[in-house]
Amino acid sequence: MTMTLHDIAFHRSVAELIDALPGPHFWRALQRTLGQYVAHDSWVALIFSEGRPQVLAECSGDDGEPDLLFQDYLRGLYLLDPFYIASREGRRDGLVRLGEVAPECFEQTDYYQRYFRLNVVADEVQINLALPGERTLCLSLGSRQVFRPEQIALLGLVQPWVTALMRQRLAFEPEPGEPSAPPPWQERLEQMARHVETALTGRELEVVRLMLSGHSSKEVARKLAISAETVKVHRKHVYSKLGIKSQSELFALFLQAQGG
């Protein structure tokens, strides 16, 4: 069997990652190893669950300080994240691309324009591992450029051993505490609905979240098993109750409801 220096370096990197499993810098070492083969500009390791994501490790900002935009994400913007929504709607193991989970109008949303485009910039992929208790362990890689097909193919090739390392790493992570409650944006939006006596209904709140995450009226209708016309009626009622006229105003209220 003929092996190149590149092959030898790769096997050595995997061996070093196995040695690093118990240590505090495992996630950074894993990210750096992947970066030798698939260039990326940001990364985070976290666990999605019913409440706020549990961050295990993350890249720092350009100045070495915590990323302030990412803090906004953790305060409540994650509720609009296509990857988070996909993890709650159905368990997704393996390699997941943004294009597979992003809704039809994702790039037209305020979430995309005011957070994703600035923080992740162009593209994102995740290597996911389904966990007990309806949780998902995720290693997310963000890029200022769209990942090329050969990069995705390479990530697909290495994904099995990356997932295996992620599974083994869990034994060295702190025991999870009680899941953090989701931000009470629903209640706060209802408190803002002072223009009529009727509060926002549960269905209207579902429509709000799906609209803000980039789902078209047809996609919302399909997910909620209602007609597109009914979706438009719900949207009209929400705007009336909140005293607004646009989705940008709705997003601003959503941010206020997070305390952001």
C-alpha cells in the first residue's frame, strides 16, 4: 500500500485528536484539523434542545473578545435559525447544509440581513449527532464563501469519524443541567398587543415565528396544515393587534421581546 505524506499527516491528526479528547481544547483542535482540509471562517460546538442552546466551545471575535452578535443569537435569535428549527422538527444526523434547511424566503428576512449575513456571512454546514432527550450535538462551520461541492464531499467523507469523536467527547463534558427556558417572547409580544382587547392566539404566534424565519405563506400553510389565505388573515390580525405595518417592524418587536 502506498501512502503519501498527506495521508500520514491526516492519520497523525486523527491520533492527536483522540489524545485530546479529555482535554479542554478538544473542540478547537477538531476545528483546526478540519480547517486544514475545508477552509472556514467561524465555528461553534453546541447542543440544541427545547430551550436555549448549550454552547460547548466557540470561536472568538476578530478582537479576541466574545462575539456580541452571537450573544444576541443565544438571547433569542436562535428561534429563527433554520438549523435550530430543523433540529426541533426532526432529528438530523450527519452532515446538514444550509440549503437543505433554509426556508424559501430566508435571505429576505431581517434575521438574515441583520444577523446571519454579518455573523456567518455566506454559508454554513453542521455535523450533527442526535442525543437522548431530543437533543442534538452540533459542530457548525461558517464561511464567507459558499462551500464548494468538493468541500462538501470531503466533509461527507470525514463526517463518520468526526461524529464518532463528538460522541466520545460527551463523556468529558459537564453533566447538562436543567434546560434553560426559551425566552418569553410570546408573552412579551402579547403584552405589546394593547391596540385590541384580544390577545395573540397560539396559532398567530406560530405564524409569527415561521414568517420571521423566512417561510413563505405557502410554506407556513403547509407546515400548519391551513390555507395560504388563512395565513394572510393571521398575519393581518397580528399586524393590527401589534399596531405595525411591516415584517421589519415585527422583527423589531421580536428583538425587543428578547430584551435585545
